[in-house]
Amino acid sequence: MAEQPVLTIDAIGRKCPIPIIMLAGRLREVPIGSVIAVTADDPAARSDIPSWCRLKMQQFVAEVPLQRGSAFHIRRMY
């Protein structure tokens, strides 16, 4: 079973790069090693969020399909 996010950021209806800006602004709210989720329905999020994770050395954990869009799970690494 996947680890539950300790924080979920609702970016449904927002176009990239807004979901990433929201993620970057709130990442430090969760402890290192914890999972944060971003819910987004912009198709660009599917590639943009994992790319941001690689760039920022955070761990992209999973994309979880939702009724509208997906929840993108990211583990804070530092």
C-alpha cells in the first residue's frame, strides 16, 4: 500500500506552472522523508512535476489517477 501524503495541495483547474509553484512554496511544510501530494488536471503536470522533482532532487513517488486529474506524490528528500 502506498504511503499516505501528509499534505495535499489542490491545483485542480490550474495550468502549469502554477501547480509546481504551489508545490515549491509549500514543500517545507512537511518533514524530510514525508510525502506531499499535488492534485492537478493539467496534462502538462504529468511531465512537469517529475521533471521538477529531478531538477530539485526530490523523489517523485507516484501518479495516482483521480476522478478528475491525478494526485502526484512527491517525497521531500531535504
